[in-house]
Amino acid sequence: MNFDFSDDQKFLKAEARKFLDGNAPASKARAILNDKDKSFDENLWRAVAAQGWLGAAIPERFGGLGLGYLELCVIAEELGRAIVPIPFASTAYFLAELIGLAGDEDQKSHILPKIAKGEMIGSIAVAEGPGVLSPDGVQTFVVDGKLNGVKIPVTDGMIAHTAAVLAYENGQPALFLVDLQHGSVDRENLDTLDPSRGAAVLKFNDSPVTRIGKLGEGWKLIESLFDRAAVLLAFEQCGGSDRCLEMARSYALERYAFGRPIGSYQAIKHKLADMYVKNEVARSSAYYGAWALNTDAPELPIAASAARIAASDAFWFASKENIQTHGGIGFTWEMDCHLYYRRSHQLSLVAGAPRLWKERLVSQLEKRASDGSI
Amino acid sequence: MDFNDSPEDAEYRRNVRAWLDQNVPKKIGSTEHEKLAAAKDWQAKKAAVGYGCITWPKEWGGPGGTAIQNVIFTEEESNYQVPPNPFRIGLGMCLPTVMAVGDEDTKKRFVGPAMRGEEIWCQLFSEPSAGSDLGASRTRAVRADGKSDWIINGQKVWTTLAQYSDYGIVICRTDPNVPKHKGLTMFWVDMKDPGVKVTPIRQMSGGAEFNEVFLADVRVKDSQRLGAVGGGWKVSLITLMTERLAVGKLSGANWAQFLDAARRTPGIGGTPALKDQSLREKLADWYVQDEAIKHTRNRAMTAISKGQIPGPENSISKIIAATKLQELSHAAVEMLDQYGIVSGPYLSESAGQFHATLLTAPGLRIAGGTDEILRNILAERVLGLPGEIRVDKDVAFRDVPTGR
Ligand SMILES: Cc1cc2nc3c(=O)[nH]c(=O)nc-3n(C[C@H](O)[C@H](O)[C@H](O)COP(=O)(O)OP(=O)(O)OC[C@H]3O[C@@H](n4cnc5c(N)ncnc54)[C@H](O)[C@@H]3O)c2cc1C
């Protein structure tokens, strides 16, 4: 057994850390948060693209680095730690993964090289309003290759070039690719809980589409896609919650109350130890997810659910208790604590809320038990 | 044991209802300025008929009512949309302190105007390096040369409502050469003094209700001293004890709003989210907690009406309420699924409140005693467990180790 990343992957991680420490301090996320007109940092986006990270898991013949998912995972962790204000997840974990999963040769050769070069920003458009979307709830339809309907919210919808949209054609669900620059698409900017990550309402009025994957398999494809994204997002969440623990730890060492560092009080020690435990649970689960993703293992749905559940819990806990550890100053706009608190929600909701994943996990376990394969 | 109003209380309630029906303002206003004016009017109106500060003694212009009457009024008032309350710190903490230790002239001057909403007060306790550890306050008050006046210099922080306040009570270090708790003295200050500079601090929720307050050569008369020189710590305990009583209900989204939203939001499998077992269990817990806070408060009120002094056990309500608000709003935002990332005009009114609560609840776990400090209080003062070994108690304040 060797349940660890290789030296090369660790080197890549260290390089990514160095690059992001220099190019993506939290002040970059804060700048986007403060600027109502901006929903991403374009210069940072270009700089990250120039590192080739968008193409880490894209095969070389489609312009990627052809490294693999373990490499993409270590990059994701560093991006999460830096709470980068760029559409990396929408583009690399959702659109590129979708194309890789279900795209035909033509779609792959058109889209993947553009993604790898950072020339195409992607987005995934599934939700149609508050609450859980059920098959009956979908009100987006394709007729004769034209899409009509409204998707809300679509993360990065304002800046994306292409969206993958879940819609029904002839009563059958499927995913469709839409060029968002087409005149038939109306986009409206949405305020977001984490304003360092933008979102939009997309309105389609007879927008031309091409289908990706088979008609009738839209939901199945979304599930497979979200399993893959969940693993990558879990690494981002691990990065973010680790950073919260670091912030809390260094403050607990510096801050004195009653003549002692607050870190000498067990209330604070146990809080930080709990953060650490949750972070490590998340990390181990994410590693297992990475293995499943990288080897296309049949365990992926279970591994991805576990990673997503653990990582969402860890980031939420670390981000709120980091504020608490800081006391009054942690509650201010000036401190970075709230950027992580906000981002923890962005990441735990963008691929569906944790409670859905718990349901999905138990359904999988139930199925496995009734198949007798436990 | 019963929950029936006594005949007198029942009559009191009827009168309150009738009065509220007639007098609750139609307009609250939309700008800060309008809201503040509406709040002042409302307080004046209440004070004129004895609903301003129900338990305050007749001697100071209050009606000398009972704690139960106060509960009745608060219950009834909460059924109406009334202006915001910028007086809670003044009336809940500062003035009770003034009444407890101020001299006759001071009480005469301030109690009435505060009760009538004419003057707003703030509590200048916390400092950049003295929050939980209030006894470590460093703002200095020194005697002006050869005079009995004092000169105050220093910085306070997180002062809620300072930007609207006319006066504040301020805890100062008057002697750094004795152990920390012995070298403090309390004063009241005029917030309009040219030496007082108030700078709002933006909170993570975006609003700016609390402030930094810089005090530069603020000259105060010895008659502005509240309590003895070196007696400031004892005075602050009076303030904090009344604070405990004032913290009844923390504002924010509640279980009823959650239930309502859950009925209307699609959940797992196409049924309303309210059918999701995991959410049902949470709702049950929040309901139990909410009711228990209310009942605990009623027990405390009953004890007070029998002449007992509210004790540290009242800390439990705040521990439960603040965390509950955070968990409830978090779950409510998650209930929206992907839509939970949205904020602003695309949210329904109730979803907007869940978002707002999510961003203010972290402050409630810190303000007025952090979760951790309140647990220490329960463990040490109620359960009688030994306190932390202290390194700061028996040495001169200037020798206590400090960090950031
Ligand atoms: C919204 C809001 C409004 C406020 N309004 C006012 C106001 O009007 N007037 C005013 O004077 N102050 C006000 N405050 C300040 C508030 O009282 C302090 O923030 C609070 O007491 C904590 O102090 P601190 O911020 O210095 O944190 P610290 O005391 O530095 O605490 C940092 C962390 O250490 C923990 N800690 C500290 N000591 C111990 C210990 N012995 N054991 C275990 N853990 C410990 C704390 O629980 C916290 O998690 C307000 C604060 C907020 C958030």
C-alpha cells in the first residue's frame, strides 16, 4: 500500500503554493468582493492558465499537460487555500470533466484545447430556483436544437463562454452545450453570498445548442460529473479549512487574555484540535476520492460522497470557529475570516448541498448491501 | 405553578394591548435618520405613560412596576412592528449602573432624559487588548495637575451605537502599579467632547453598528466618576449583571420562519423540504431550545419577582441562542441547495433574513461574553469547579504578560 501522493506531485503542490502565495494573496479575493462590477480576477486567471493547471488532467493530444487527477487534486487544494477569485472549478472540474466524460471527438478537439489554454471559461447550469431540483421541476426545454428556459443560479455565468445546461428534449433529459455569447442568451448578474465568486441568471430564448452525451441520460451524466467535481472541490475545501486552522492557530499563539496566550486555554485548544480532526477526516476522505477518480474505480460514487460530506463539514466548522477564535476582530470586514466563511458556503452548495450527498451516500450503501457486495 | 396572569397582571396586559393598538407608530422610516427619530418618539411615548422603563423606581421617574409586568409588555410589544431600539445598552446597562452608584445630581440629570429616549448611551468597555479580559483595560485616567479633574487618554473598540450616543460609561486605568482589578475606575463621558473621536467599524455582515472610540485628552470632572477611585471593577460587574438580564432574546431568523420556508422549498425527491427527515429533526431541536429559553427566562423572572438577584445561570440562554441562530441560518441557506449562493434582491424576504442571520450570528457568539467565557462562568460560578490558575491577579498591572 502507498496511500500518499508521489514526490513529483508534492513538488507540484509546493510550486503551486509558492506561485499562489506570490500571485493570489487573500487580498485578491477581497478586491473582487469589494468591487460590485467584477466577478473574477482576470489577471490572476491568465496567470493561472499560463501555469498550465487548467489542462493538468486534459490529455496531451487535446492540448493539456496529460498529468492526471492526482496532480489536479494537489492544485485544487492550493487554489482552495488561496480562495482564488477565478472560474477554475466551473471550467476545469465541470466543463472540462463533462467534455472528457461524454464529449465526442469533435467536441473534445474543439473545446479541451481552449480550456487548457485558458481561452474558454465554462459553467454548469442545472439549478432553476430555490431548493432541490427534481425531474418534474425542470422547465428548460430543447426543441429542434433550440433551447428555452431560465437557469438560476449559474456560478460564473456572467463571464463564461460556454455553459453546459441540463434540459429536456422530447421528454428526455440531457445536457446541452450553449455558446453564451450568442445573442439569444440574456444574462443578468446575481449578488452572491460569496461575492468573490460571481453568478448569473441565464435566460435562453431559442438559443442554439448541441447535445453532449445521450438523450435520456442527462441526470445520470450529471451524477457522474458531480462525483468527479465533488472530489476536486473537496480538495479545495481541505485547502480552505487548513488555512482557517492556520489563521486560528497563529492568532491563538499571539493573542493574550488574562496574562496568557488564549491558545493556552483548553476551550481554544480543544476547538483547534476539533478543527484539526475534521480537517484530517476530510483530507483522508478526499485522498480516497482522488484514488477513485484517478483509477476510474467503481467506488467513485461512494468515495466522492464521503469526500464531499467530510470536506463540507470541515470547512464550515473551521471557518466559523476561526472567527470565534479571533473574538471581536474576527467579526470585522477587515479581517479575512469572513472570506473563508463565505467561501465555505459557495463550495458546499455549488455541486449540491451536503444533505443531498448524505442521502446519495446512504442510497449507494443500501444498494451495495442489498446486492450482497458488502 | 401556572401560566395564568394574576387578576392584576391580566388587567395590566389588557391595558398594554389597548394602548399598543392605539399608539404603535404607523411609520418607522427607511433612512437611518428617520428610524432614529421614530425610535426616539416611540420611547418618549412609552415613557410618558409608564412603559418606558417599567421596573425603574418611582423615585427616578419610573412607574416602579414588576419584572412580570415588564415581561408582559415586552411580549405584547413583540407582536407589533416597532422602531429599532437604540436604547437597549443605555437603559439595559449604563443607566442601571448610574442609578446604582451615581450621586444624586448625576441621577437627576441623566435618568429621566434616557428613559424618555432623549439621550442615547453606549458602553465603552472593550479595548483592542482587553475584551474577555475586561480587567486589562488600559485607557488611562490621570488627575489633572493639582485639580480634582481627570484627563482620559486611550482607545475603546467594538462600541455598539457610539456613533449615535450622547454619553457613555467608560472604564479606565487609574493605577497601573497595583493588581489589575484594583486600579480601575469608572466614569461617564460626553461623547460630543472634542477629544472623543468615533470611527465606525465595518462588520463582516457589511453593516457598521460598532465603532472604534479614541479618547484624546478628554477632561472630565471628578463628579463624573461612577463609584470609588479604584472601584471600577466592582462597578463594571454591576453593568455586566444587568446586561445578563437585558440579553433576553437575540434577534435573527427563528424556527417558525424555517418551518414556513421548508414548506415552500422543494426538498429531496420532489416533496417539500419539510418532509426531509434530517430537517425535521433539526426543527424539533430548535423548537425545544427556543421554548426552553423562554421558559428559563420565565423561571428567572419568577425568581426576580420574588426578590432574588439574577445569577450567572442566565448565561445558558445566550450560549444556546447564538449558536442556534448560526446553525439554523446555515441549514436554511443549505436548504435552498445551489440557490443558497445567491444573495440580494433575488432572495425571498425570509431567505434574505436567513442570509442576514448567517452573517450576524458569529458576532452574537462573541458580543456580551463569548461562548467560551460564558461556559467558564457556568463551570466556575454555578458548578463550583476550580478556576484557571491565574498569572495576572497578584502582580502589578504593568507587569502582566501581554501579547497582541
Ligand atoms: C457585535 C458586537 C458588539 C459589541 N458591542 C460592545 C459594546 O457595545 N461595548 C463594549 O465594550 N464591547 C462590545 N463588544 C466587544 C465584546 O464584548 C468583546 O468582543 C468580547 O468580550 C470578546 O473580547 P475580544 O474581542 O477581545 O476577544 P478575546 O477576549 O481576545 O477572545 C478571543 C478568543 O479567546 C477566547 N478566550 C479568551 N479568554 C478565554 C479564557 N479565559 N478561556 C477560554 N477562552 C478564552 C474567547 O472566547 C475568544 O474565542 C462587542 C462585540 C461584538 C462582536
